[in-house]
Amino acid sequence: MKENDPLFLEQFTNSSEYPLLNPETNAYKDLIKKLRNDLEVKGCAVLKSFIKAEWHDKIEQQGEQVAPQAYYKQETVNAYNVPLDADLPDDHPAKITMQRENAFVARDLIPETDIIHQLFNNALFSRFLADCFQYEKLYQLADPLAGLCLNVLNPGCAHPWHYDINEFTVSLLTKKSEKGGDFRYSPVIRTPGNENLEAVKEILLNGNTPHPKVNDISLEVGDLQLFKGRYALHHVSPVEGKSQRHTAIFAYTLEPGVIGGVERTKQLFGRSLEAHEKAEREKVRADELLD
Ligand SMILES: O=C(O)CCC(=O)C(=O)O
Ligand SMILES: [Fe+2]
């Protein structure tokens, strides 16, 4: 990670509204206060037009360049990404299955010079995120494929209900679908000590249409989204119209060195690396939840 790259932030981000360059100022502190409040109250905070408007076409084009390399494998999954034949009671929500239709472009296929990759590697950006999430420090998810990826949804496709493997997720819409493709989530539906299975099941069964426990957000290109995805069940509704929908997903953890398991990595990217095998042997896990 670069120690300091103020020029990048100055050039590409809306630094007058989002003063990441000046963490000592009141404007910065006020912003953090507002975002913390949004995260606490809504489980989610959106920074509209975080990327300057003049770069919106560029981030869209850079995404379009790599999108053809996304790994597609439509498969039947459950919200916990545990095996469908896992030894769980028949009425467990993990027994509710869905089709996974989204595709990911892995970090090692996204040029380091791309705006999203530079943003991920920017030390002031991760410091800002740590401030928002109220941690001393955040680490990039050390996974060489999943740390940063572009999530690609084709017309007609949805991203099924799930939790994220990392504590927090930060994402940036780089291409908007013509219609549909809404990010929808149920904040704090589970906690580290409680899966809250009944409520989860109810959402899996009834949450695809407007639901009192499900919030809907519609993002524009260049919007940055901060999200507590380990505890909030979430999905992206089916993309309608002719265009794909792309989001850059930036993943962070509280401990350094966290890498996904071999099974899930292959599920998402069609391959795994030596780093995943090694991590599985050593099991660096942040918590004891199912997935
Ligand atoms: O594409 C999005 O907006 C969210 C995707 C997501 O939830 C994920 O990749 O974990
Ligand atoms: Fe997610």
C-alpha cells in the first residue's frame, strides 16, 4: 500500500466534499461523524459522486475493459455459501437454495493503474475507511483474488442473498444497469453470537419484493458505498435492460493476512492459488460464523 498519494485523491476524488487529504480538519471530522451515524442507523453509508464526475466515463470504460475476463459459473448456492448437503436441519435457512449468476473479475486481472486499483492501494483511503468504521486500522483483505474485484451482472441476472466473508465491504458502482440491479439489504440481521435463523429464513422466502426489513438503495456511477456485510443479509435484484451492471468491491479485514478458503475461491473465480491452500492449512479466520 502506498504510504501517501495525495495527488491521486486530489485528481480523481471529489476532495472538496470528501476531504480525505486533510484528516485534521473539522470538515473531515464532520464527515466521519455523519458517516458513522449512517452506518450505525442504516448499516450502510453512501458517498454520492465520490469519484469526480469528469472521471465517471473513465471508470466505466476501465471496468468494461476487464469485464470480459469475469468468471461465470451459474450454480446453486445458499446464503451461507456452505455445501448444499451440509449436515443441517431441513428447516435451516441454508437449505433454501438460489441461483448465483453474478461473475467476478479477480484482483490479479485488474491493472494496478486502473482508478479502482489505485484507490484500493491508497493509504489515505484506507485510513479514512478505518475512521468511518471506527477501527484503529483496517487491512486489505490479503486474498490475492478476492481483495479487490469487479462484480459483473449481466441483463436478467441477480446476485443472490448472502453475507460477506469480511467484516466490512466498500464498493463503488462503475457501470449502472438501465433498470433493476438495486442493492438491497437487511441491516444487522445477525451478530457474531446469533445467526437469527428464523428472521433470515423469512427474508429469504419473502424478501425479493418490498419488505419491511429490507432497505433498497439505488446507486449512480462514482458513488462509494460503505457497508457492514458480515452481519447484513444482502443481494442485488435482477438487472433489467440491455446493459451490464459493474461494481468494484474493496474488501478489508481487522487482522492482516486473511485469505479465503479453497472451496469458496474456486466457486467465485474458477481457480485458487497456492496462497489459498496455505491459508486453509493455517486457518486465519476472523470469527466462528458458518461461512
Ligand atoms: O455489487 C454489489 O453492489 C454488491 C455485491 C456484493 O454484495 C458482494 O460482492 O459481496
Ligand atoms: Fe456482498
